[in-house]
Amino acid sequence: MRYNRHIILSEIGQKGQDKISNAKVLVIGAGGLGCPVLQYLAAAGVGKIGIIDFDVVELSNLQRQVLFGTSSLGKNKALAAKERMEDLNNGINIHAYPEALTYQNAIELFQQYDIIVDGSDNFETRYLVNDACILAGKPLVFGAIYKFEGQVSVFNFNDGPSYRCLFPNPPKKDAVPNCSEIGVLGVLPGIIGSMQANEVLKLILGLGDVLSGELLCYNALKSEISTLKINKNEAVIQTVSKEKDSFRDNKILIECASDVQIISISEITFNESIQFIDVREPHEQPKVEGLSIDSIPLNQLKNNLDKIDRTKKKVIFCQSGKRSKSAAQILSELDFKNCFSLIVGANTLNNYLKEQQTTISNEG
């Protein structure tokens, strides 16, 4: 009787409801977006629902986070949401994770679920979630809100685009304010979160047209909906995939965009005049072979400016891509032109060069 209105739909029926009951969905964040997603998925009978959130319920949350009431104030959001959902539907399994999502726990956690829903409110978490979904092979239902506007899409589904295909790099730090800084219409996360829940059910049931390769944009003031096409960027996805071993060390994140110029391996023309600069410490592995490389550790860069050729394009790399960005920034500030930070680390560069050499040998 609980699911009667689903079952009498010919497109769903008992088989469809069984699919819902067997599904496992993890929701990142029990905030404005996470609350309606959790509420509707629990009501629909999704068999296993996970909630991860380290935050606690505050009075300002109650304007839009509909799972909570005054009795929830001061409680961890994941635990408070679990309590409310168990009252809504005691026939499903609900797992609360009252902790932060990190590079250390993301992949193992994602592997326990079929679908990941992003209800986060900051760019660092969005990129973390996206990259972990790529590495764990999980579809990602994305949602975002800003004042009176919202966005919904499905990433990493059936070999489709990822979040990085839409936004390769985060914006500059503090360039985009969040809800606590600029405000949000209280009903907007309910609308966008419900759309996310709808995409989840479509994925589970195999019904309708999933928002893969499309970004749905909603304007609450004009009641307008538009969609934008998202093209897949295979190079960006491969960059994430190839750095799987570095993920847990937080070495895969392409950090907030700055004035530093970024370059990928595919953008390098190796026969042009380039100075390759390794800013790692001498003891770090692997050694990169097949290129003429100047080794200048980051902490010694300013003392070795005479080694840097101003006439050449400079491609700087390190173990992960972090120190190379710092080095490129330093050189740019010292008026060195054409300084590029390699988006991947030395290991990926080394493997790429070996693959190219193997290809040349085989062709020979």
C-alpha cells in the first residue's frame, strides 16, 4: 500500500518498485539540496540511503532545510536527517556518516552505492565528488543553487561528460559567494533538490531522458527553464583517471584558478623550444627520462633564476601539480613570460613519454 501509486503506473509496476527497493544511493550533504533529495528518495522506497555531513543544524537552516525542526538544533545533520527519514519510512536502510567527505574516505564510501547525489555548497567538495565518481565508476546527480537560480545535471553516466567537462577548474577562491554570504530563496533548493531526486529515480528505473550531457538551468523569478549542451572532454577525464594513485593524498585536485597558465600533456608540442623545469626535491621519484630537464627545487627557485631561459616556453612540473603552480606564479610575478604549470605530475608525464617511445619503436 505504501508504494501503490508507483506500482499502478504501467511504466513502473512491481518490477520497477523492486528496482527502487534494491537501489543504493549516497547523498553528499544534508543541507538545502540534500533535504528534499533525502525526503523524496526515502518516501519512494530506495532500499539503502547514505547521508554524509559533518555540520550541525543551525537556526538559519530552518528557512529551507525541510527535514529539520527546532528540536533538531545543535544535532549533526546526517544523524538528524536519519532520525526524520526513519519516521517517514521504517522499511528502508538508512546509514548516517556524521563526518566530512575527504580524499581518504570518498572512493571506499562511493563503492558501496550505485548512485551519488551532490548536495554540497562549495567548489572544493564538488570537484572532490566528481573526481571520486570518475575513479569509482559511479553516476553523479549534480545540483547547485545561487540566489534565485538553480542548475541540475547528471555526470559520468554511460560514458557521458563529467563536471570537469563543464567547469575544468574551480573559480578563484572566494570569487563566488555561497548561500550564507549572499542568501537564497527558501523554496529554490526544494525545487532543485526535487529535480535531482527525479533524476535519481529515472536512473534507477531506466525511464525517460536522463540529463546527461545537458545542464538544466532554472530561474525562479521568471519561472523559466533552459538547457545547455555539455560536451565531453576526454582529456580532462583521463587526467583524473590516470592520477588514481595520488587521489588519497589530495594530489588530483586542480586547484582554484589563478593567473597561472595551466597546460596538459596533449597541449605540449615536444619538438618546439621548451625548457622543462622539475621543481621537486632531488630525492623524489620517478625520474623523468626522455626530455632535457632542469631540476630546480621550489624552495631554491628564486636563487636560481639565472638557470631559467627567458627566450623559451617554460613547462614546470612536480609530483602532483601543486608546487608547479606555485613556481609558475612566482616566475610570473618576477616578469618571466610563457610559464606553464603542467596539470599532471611527474609519474603521468613519465608514463606518457614511455608510451610515446613504445609507439615510435613499434612503428619503426
